Amino acid sequence: NASLGIDGFSYNFFGSESFELSALVEPRWSFTDPDDSSLFDGIERDTALEAGLAANVNLGHIYFEGRALQDISAVHKGHEGSLKVGFQRSFGDIGFDFGLGSTYRNKDLNLHLYGVKLDEATATLTQYNPDDTIQPFIEGNVVVTIGNSMSVVAFGRMEEIADEIEASPLVSRSAEGTAGLLFLKSF
């Protein structure tokens, strides 16, 4: 009923065949600047700790998922919520999961993620305070089971960046995404 990892802690405190409710405690890791760009000089963001709830309604191959998180560490004092509808299906040892949804972030969280605070503004970087946003996303994964104790997971997620965020002097794209490959071994 509980899981702990780099993405945080979750505890499923209510579950049935078609409904689950979980408590969440998750870090919101500070961003990194791998290119050491001068654009981010003087901009520091601490890692925040957020808590909230997640609910999942499973209707067979279709499911609905909702999440809500609030900063409990007073780093950004913001919150976010997301809703997703998904489709999952297995064919032998191969499982597919595909979802569409959107994420709401309030202005405090957006300032932490994409804004330029007054004390961070320079002659070449103007102050920027984004407002609340709703950003749609698409995500999916494929799981291939190998034997009794091993699986390979390919995953990806693409989120469209709202115009309010795209206008930030720190943002130079209209979408952001992640993709990866995991090898899981059960002991």
C-alpha cells in the first residue's frame, strides 16, 4: 500500500477493485542549468516539499485520475492539480497505457517554476510574474514483461506550455517533454 522513491512517498489508504485514494508527499526538485547559461545567473530555486491526494477510478480499460498537491515547505506556497483520462490494455506480456489530461498551476507555483522575481531582475532580464495556467498533456508507456521477475518500461510525456509561461524570459519553447526506458527486476 505504500511506495517510496526519488519521486516521493505515496500511501494508498483506501482501495477497491474500481477506486483508489492515496496520500502523497513529493519533492519538487529545483531546476538545473546544465549549459551554465548566463541567463540564469542570480536565480536560485530551493527544492520544495508538497503534499496532497490522488484518486483513481478504474472502469476496465478506461480510467480517470486526479491529483492535487500543495507546498508544505513554504518554498513557493503554490499548488497544482491535474485531471487525466486514460486507456490501458494488455496483449500477452505487453501492456499499454495512454493518457490525456491537463494540469492547473497557480501563480505562486508558476513564479517558482518560470518567473523572474524582483530581486532576480537585471538590466538584461526583466521581472516576470506569470499568472495561473492550465496546460494540456499527453503521456503513455509500454511495459514488456520478460520472464517471471523482469520488465522493461518505455515511457513518455509531452506537455504544451501555456502562452502565459511561454512569455517568460526564461522559457524558449512551446512544449516540454520527457522520455525514458526503465529495467525493473523483482526480488
